[in-house]
Amino acid sequence: MPTPLRRLRPAGARTLVLLLALCLTGWGPVPLAAQSPAPANQGLLGQLSQLFIFGEGADPLFLGGSGDPNNPINIQVHGAHFIPAAVAGNASLISFLGNSISSSVSEVPVSAASGSSTFRFEGGTPVRTSTSAGPILAERAQTLGRGRVVVAAGRTQVNFTTLRGVPLEDIRLTFTHQNVNFPGCDSVAGGDCALLGVPLVENETIDLALDLHVDLSLTTFLLAYGLTDRVDVAVVVPIAHTALRGASLAQIQPFGAGPAVHFFAGTPQNPVLTANRAVDASATGLGDVAARVKINLRDATPVALGLLLEGRFPTGSEQDLLGSGGFVGRGLAILSARFGDFSPHANLGYLYRGKFRDSDAFLATAGFDHLLAPWATLAADLISAFQVGTSHLTVPGDVVIQAPFRRTVHTSDIPNARDDLVDASLGLKLTTPQGITIVTNGAWPLNRGGLRPNVAWNVGVEYNF
């Protein structure tokens, strides 16, 4: 028999105020005053670029020593010859790393706006349409019910550890010399300057070891409202805190005897062939705000159907790695069922990413939520996003040096691979006698596409009335 809705206790409003105050004061990110802001007009992307700059100016891999006018070296020939390698490919390595971080930060999943209980009205009386508190990162077809409201706040902690399977703390890059050819080069070099490796100094490379630590703390505030028994609307406002720590060590690998031609500092007779940089910066601010509409297409037992449309708007600063810098849209078809206390669900959909370098994705989620006790719900999901088409984010390929002998230089240990994402999610929803639901959840990557953590933790609270 349907269970009627209980009357909200008078203490409910006070509880709601205390709940929001708790989120704002105790769960929020580190206060702005405690942050170490990045230099003006740089942001965290600028700080990331600093790991590739080893001298005066803003050009990555510019060799200040080789470009010193006091040195008996033609500064127009040698100082900037490794810069093209730093910006090779569809995107520079610097942009590739920055874009990977900003896209991952903006698409961290937030808790579903399902509410602990959902209702419909029969003859003016609210009737419960769900038994469990619902899924956490997936969606169920049931809507809140006309006039019902859910407010929620959550905290997600993500410490990124790998990029396409490569540890962020041990990224290896090799930059190759530009192929220089100028009138009279063949006679000066004694060979065919059209070949990479002629002159001989084109065989020299720069090896760079990169140690990165990227940590994200995301505090989200959600408000959902039942417009009708079959239509919900919701808005999600995230406050993001991104911390970037990194160090780089560059080593010029000479080729041949004689005075040095490429060096970071010093002289050709006493060159400095190694250089290092370090950065430690963070930023806090508004992330990418999301708006959602969920429609219940079929509300029946045991199977219900629904549709979710969501847009994430580029309100977060891309320069500070707080947002993606482009619109992201998501559409999901929702299938959910109920068999006693066991409620399986499946979501299928499409993710549109508005930025050119971000590929779209097919979305597929399958899982269940199960009522363990009247106050406890277990939620488990397999969550996936499969890249559509060829990735626009590529790293420079191998370089073949043709003279004095043919050899292949591997420019990066980051592969040009698909950024398919598959995660396992497991969590609990615990409902208190006061009607507050406590949410705790962990998500673990099952593959290593894209920028990934070892685990992403989420805790939150929600209240519906």
C-alpha cells in the first residue's frame, strides 16, 4: 500500500539553515586569504608553463646561454632552436597538460539530484514512489514530486596521479633540435642541410623530467525543485580549489666534441647543461555552474523511464584550472526498476564538449541501490565515458634524425591513446531521524585513459522537503 508523506517537523527549517551553515563554514575550501595567488595575468596555466622556461623571457626552452650576445655564437641560430619542439603537434605539450587538467576538473561528477524520497500525488495526497534513498552518481527515473525541494552540499577530493597511464610524478619528455636550412648551409656544414642532423649540432636533444602534483577540492551546492510530478529542475554551483605543485629538470645532451653550442648558461668552454624549475601555486573560485532538467517519461512498477538534460557553463576560470573554458552538455536516457528493496538502474547518453580540443563521449552507467535498513542505502555503479572519434589532444610523435646515422627519438612517454574512462563507484546513504541524509562515496578508475586519480572521495549531506 502506498505510504503517505509525513508532515514536515517545525524543526526542519532550522535544521536546513544549520546544514547550509555547516557546509559554508566547515566544509568549504581553504579561505581565499590563505592561498598563495599566482603572479598577475599568469594563473595556474602560466605557472605550469614556468616549468619549461629556464631563463629570462617567456619562451619555453629558450637557451639563454646560447643566446648570450657576449658569447661567440650566432644568437639567431642557436638560442631558439628547441622552441619548435615545445610547441609541436596539434597542441603544445604545455597546452596538452593544461587542457587535460582543466577538462578533468570541470567534469568531476557530482551527486545525483534524486532526493532520499520521491513522490507523486494521487487525489491530492502525496504518495511515495521510492523505497531507497536512491543512487549517488547515477540517475533514477523517479522525480521528486510537485513542489518538493532538495538542497544538498558535498565535498569531493581528487588527487590526480596519472595521465594516460603515465605517473604525473615521472613524466619524461625529449625535445629535438629544429631542422635548420639557410642559403649556403650545405657548403658550411659539408652535407645536405635538408636532412635533420646536418649540421651535426642538430643531433643534440634536451631531456626533461617532470614531477607534477595536481589536487582538486570541489565543494558543490545543489538545489532541485519539482515543477510537476514528472519534471524536476536543478542547479549545481561548485566552488573549486586547485593546487599545482611541480618541478622540472632539463638536461642538454651534447653530440660531438668541441666547444658547446647549446647551453643554458656559462660559456662554450664552460657550459651549464642542466637547469631546473619549481612551482607551487593554487587557486580558489567558482567552477563551472550546471543546470539540469529531469523528466519522468513513464512512472510504473517495476520499470520506469526518464530523461535528463544538463548543461555546464564555462563560469570557472580556465587560466586558473577551475573550469573547462567551454560549454559541456549531457543528455541521458534513464531506465530504473524496483524489485522490493533492490532497485537497478541504467543510464545511456551523450556528452558534448564545446571546446575544439575536447572530444565528445558516449556515456553508459549501470548499477543499483539497495535498501539495507530503513535508514541505510547501498549504491554501486559502473560508470563509463567512451571517446567519440579521434582525440584532438595529441602529443608530438617520434622524431627521426637522419644524419650522420638514422635514429629515432621518442619525444614523450605519454601515449597518443583514447581517453576512455571506466570507473567503479561504491557508496552509502544514511538517513537520520531528522530527515537529513549523509552521503559518502568512493570512485576508483578501472582503466587509465585521460587524467586520473587513484580514488576520488565524496561526502555530502542532503535534505528534502
